[in-house]
Amino acid sequence: MRAFGFLALLPAVLGNPLNARTTACNNSPDLCSKSYGEITHLGAHDSAFVRDSNSGVSLAGDQYYDTPTQLDAGVRLVSAQVHKSNSEWRLCHSKCDLMDAGTLSDWLKDVKKWLDDNPNDVVTILLVNSDGASASDLDAQFKKADIVDYAYKPTSNSAPKSWPTLQSMIDDKKRLVVFVASLGSNTDAPYLLDEFSFVWENPYDVTSPTKFSCDPQRPKEVSGQASTALASNRLPLMNHFLYSTDLSMFDVEFPNASYVATTNAASGGTGNLGSTATKCKKEWGGRQPTFILVDFFNRGPAIETVDNLNNVSNPIGRKSLSTSDTPQSSSGSTTGNVFKDLLDLANSAKGGASPSMGNWIWVGGNWGSLFGGGVSF
């Protein structure tokens, strides 16, 4: 009887240790005790801009899956460009006539729902403040999405020496960190953090896999000075995506999807993500990047390098996605298809063909009026 009595107590005795070992923070129990700034967070560059049937498989799209799916699959930093159009703050890629992903508040509602459904995860938002929204402007959109309560507020407006652990942020229900590039005074909304007061970045406008660099570029006060950047306590963000130059004759750059399986790979091939991250960590005195920002995150897959950096071998609760490109075709007349036609014609010209001026005008459509040239998506 004593033996059976002891066995009956086993669930109660072992319950807490077992729960402690299986509760995951950002998909791993091993990350719960790590500080927010100590680990590497996978970031989806221009998360809101999806290359799928809804966008006419637009060449301007930087991802194949929408933001909630990105988060399901392990992305923990989502990003977008904010523009003002018709008196609304919208997520637009370069210009709203090119690619409009809807209002900022609607996108934030998607993120908020995801946070509601995933109580053991810490998420970062990075907004590119393209049209100079004030903190008050952005705060109104965050309030409209009812997401402000999740936002973490640091104790000062400069980079701290240390950040709280993921577990403490989860316990405090402050599981959202928001950076804005660039932002003036945030007195009206102290949870909106000026990116370059807290983060530094390496170069982002890269068109060749041989040109990835670990050197700081932004903000300007740390440009080219890794030791200064590291001593500033700012968090390192490693940009790792390529632009295609196939439309360079029009002074237009767009995400390079043809090489991305190598760009995002954990090893093998020039400019792969894993080797570049290892190189940067070594150059930064053992400091791993806090954020890695990639296009088409499912290719590679990019999460493999992030797991390696974080020593995560058995992620929990992460959705598996295809590692191939999966845009759906569309025959609709869209701005994205205008650029595809331009790309096809440009490639034929590179191959030795001599397209007529009429062909250039026919497929070019109104690209010049949209951009005036000099566009990077």
C-alpha cells in the first residue's frame, strides 16, 4: 500500500519540474532565462509586403507568407514601412501606388491577436517611419489596435547595459518591444523607442553575395567603428538580404529571390547566412547579433542559423513551412506584373536582343511616374 501511495503522489511531486522544463519562451525552454538582448531574434524584412496572389506576385514583395504565419514559424521581429496616404497611416512599399498592405492599425491588430494566442512569446516590431509620423500619430494607431498594454517601456531613452529576461517580460505581460526608425520625442508614448538610440545596423543596400559586411553603418556616430558600436550598449541588427540589379538600367532595385536559398542558408555557397553570422560574431568579440533581418525567411531556412546561434536544438510549438518559394501565379494587370514584364524585357536585352522602343513603352507602363527612378524595395 505504501508503494501505491507513493506512486499516487508522483504526479504532484513531479508536476512542477516537468512543467518548468517543457514551458517554452520563443519556442525553447532554454531561452526563458536569457535576456532579450542576449539571444538572436529572427527578423522578417518588410514583413507586411507579401509576394503572393493578393499582390499579383509583385516583385516588390519581400516575403512569401503573411505576418501571423511568419510568427507561427519562428520569426520574432516583424517590420514594415509606414507612409501617410489619404490622411491614413498605411503600410506601403516605397510608395502606396506600388504596394499597399493596408493600414498600420489593421496590421497591428494581427500582431495583437497573435500575442493573445501565444502568451509565452516576446515579439519585436520595427517600423520605418517613411513620412515622419510623430509619436502621437503612431500611438493613436497602436491604441486603435488595442496593443499598447503589451508594450515594454525601458527605464531610459538610451540603450541599457542589460535587458530583462524573456521570462520576466512574459511574467510582466510586457512582451512587445517597438523600435521606430526614426522618431523624434517619444514623450507622448515612451514605449515607442527611437531605433538608433537602442540599435545599430550593418549595411543593408547589398547587391552581391560577396559584399556582406559586419561593419556598423547606422547610426552615423558608430559608422565603421565596431568597438564604439558595441561599447554603446546598442543591440546589433545584422541585415542579410540581397537586392537584384536586373532592373539597374531603370535605377530600380528589388528583392533578390533567385539566390535567396543560398543567402539564407546555414552553410554552403558564397554569402550564406550561417557563415556571415559566425564571421560577425567573431568580429564583434563573441557578441552574436540580437536581430537578423532577412527576405523570404522560409528559404534557407533562415531559422536554422538563428537556432544555431541560440543553441536551440529542439524547438517547441513552431510551425513548419515549405523551404521553397510558394507564390501563387496571377494573370491580373497589376503594378507587380508591370515590373515582371520589365524584368523579362531587361533580361532579353542583356542576352543580346534589341527590344524596340515600342516594347519598352508597352511593358514599362507608368513606372516612371510612380517612382521617378532610384527606387529600392
